[in-house]
Amino acid sequence: MKSPVLIDWLTFTVLDAEGPDAVIKDYLKMDPGLFAPGAGYVRGYYQCKAYGNISVGHGPFGFAKGVCVSMSGQGCRQFEQTGGVLLPEQGKDSLVERLHISENVNVTRIDLAADDMAGKLDMALIAAKVHSAEVRSRLTTYSVTSSKARGFAGAIATTAYVGAKSSDLRFRIYDKAKEHYDPLKDKEGFNNPWVRVEMVCKGDYAESVVGHLCNDETAAGCFGRLIRGHLDFIEKDDKNISRCTVSAFWQEFLETLEKALIHSRPEKPGQFAQKREWFFAQLGAVAAMLMDGMGPQFWTELRKSRKRMTRQQETLLASWLSSQCGQQGETYTG
């Protein structure tokens, strides 16, 4: 997929936070003074402070815990405008990476979005595919809705959904131009091709997507593979739906044959010390045997494995090395 990918919603909870200001400084890397007390709203929290569409809930009640940060699509753009880095590919120390390697953080929702402005996606064709169930997906609820476009000039905006509203995984495809532009004020923009594909992930699915983003080279490639793993528009050219051909327009948009799956129970990466303890407890004896048997060759082979380190592992290592600066008793040699 060549279309730029955006995070269009992000909600996470820091379970053992010292307070909202600490979360704003440590996770958002923003000045707490920018956030107005009493503004915004986060469900499950008595108190809230906000900067634009970035809300920080604290004072939990009921089942809520810790401090919760919720950013709508506009909030994500405001975060980027203040210099914040959301995606790993956009720079070092991205928010997504910080959330992924933190043991005390739960990501409860993340929406990814990609825009087609090249005319590859036709909403009328997509709606027809959904109506005729020419869809291959583990999600079993499909629907199409129509509403009046902006300006109420008689134009109809169509939205296709794959997945139930209550599901932790749902796709939404709609005509962004008809939502964004008023045909009475900007007819050209209103008629230009602009279709948005959104994937809404909640709960464990959100945690899994964060892991995929941290371990993939690009957000676009990651999103394309995740879509292919859970949604295809197809041609009914075989009785067995698994053998049906992927529709040409969908293949042209995604530009990948590879699939990636979102796991409902992702493995949360442990801290560096926990990884070390696990290694020596489970593999220490084997490593000692190989070291004694191979001699210097053991270290040569081990260093070759560095090339296979994931972005998550590199971030975890860098975080640990940074924490060890100036401390005695633990050393690391490359």
C-alpha cells in the first residue's frame, strides 16, 4: 500500500501513574500547562483535563483505573502539530513504541486509516460488493448506510461497514470527500476522489496492532497486510469462497499478497531484566554448553543474530542502556 497511514484514534491507560501531569510529561512529552482542567471528557473518570481534542481522565470510578489518555482523529493531528511522534517510522521515541514496551500501560483503542485519492476505490462498487456478500472475512456482519452529504444539496454519502458496531474489530469505508467538503462551497473538492478505509481495534486487538506497528518497517505495509488478513472483496468465481479471486480494485489498492493477523491475546513485551531472567532460566544451560563447545565462534554466531532484532527489541535495549548510564554493577559490551 502506497497511501499514507494515519492513527485516527488512540486511547490508552497508564495503570500506576503518579497523576495526569506525569502521564502528560512522560508519555505525551508535552507541557502539562497546556491542558485546561475541567475540559474534555473520558468515560469512567471523575476529572479530566484537555488540550484541544486530547483528553486526560483521572480520578477513576467503577471499573476504571489509573490515568486514561484519549485522542480523537483531530487530537492525533494536534499531537503531531505540537511536535509529537505517533508512529515508529516517523522518528525515534514514538508514542506507539513507548506504549508497547511499557508494562503498566493498556492500549484500549487504536484506529488506523488510509486514504485513496487516486480513484482506485469506488464506493458504489464497494457497496454493491457488501450487499451481495462478495466479501471474504472472519467478520460476519456487513452493512451499508446512506446519508445526506454536507450542504444538503441532494448528494448522498455512502458508508460500508464490515464487522458489528460492538465488535473489537471493525472496518469502515466511506466517501471522505462528501463528508469533508460542502458541495455548495467547494464543488471541485466534493467531486474529487477521496475514499477512506478505517480499521477500528479495541481491547486485545488494539494491543496486537500496536505490536505489529512496532515490528514492521512501514505503517503502510503493516496496514495493508492487516487488511488482507481480515478483509478481501472478491469475485464469486468458485464455490469455495477461500479460492475466490480477490477483486482487482482491492488488490490494486492494497498492493500486497501478504497477510497478517491481529491476535486477540498478544504477548506483551517484558522489561529487559525480565527477558534476561527468562533467558538464563530457560536457555542458560544450553548457552553454557554451546559456549564451552564452540569457544570464540559462539560469540561470532551470536553477534550475527543482531541483524534479526526487531524494532521492539532494539527499543527495549536502548531504553535499558539509557537507564544504566552512570550506574555501577551492570555492564554491556557490544
